[in-house]
Amino acid sequence: MWHFLIGLLIVALWIAVIYFSPKAVGFLGRIEWAEKNVWWTRNAVVLFGFVVIVLWILFMFGVLQSGSPVAQW
């Protein structure tokens, strides 16, 4: 049950980060690596956020497991 609740919280947080990424880039500044390789800093934030959301959704529904499978007797 706690996987699901923590997953929802993290997904909601990253959706907010993606939504407010233009303002965050304006406030925090640009990342030189992202400007060269991902075209914009905002694109890097959105891509990273999307990866985090997908991984946490997989974790929420038990596709990815935390911990060792041997310890789960």
C-alpha cells in the first residue's frame, strides 16, 4: 500500500516540475550540457521527469521490486 501512495506523491511532484519547468529554468538558469545535447534545459527537465514518472508507475504497480527477492519469504 505504501508503494502506491509514495508513487502517487512522486508522480504528482514531477508533473508539477514538468508543468512549471519554463519558470524554473528562468529562475535557476540554464544547464550548459542540456543546451548542447538536448537542445534546451527545459527539454532535459521534461525528459528526466518523464523517466521518473514511468519508473515510479512501474514501481507502484509492482512491476519493479524494491529489495532482494530472496528476503521476501
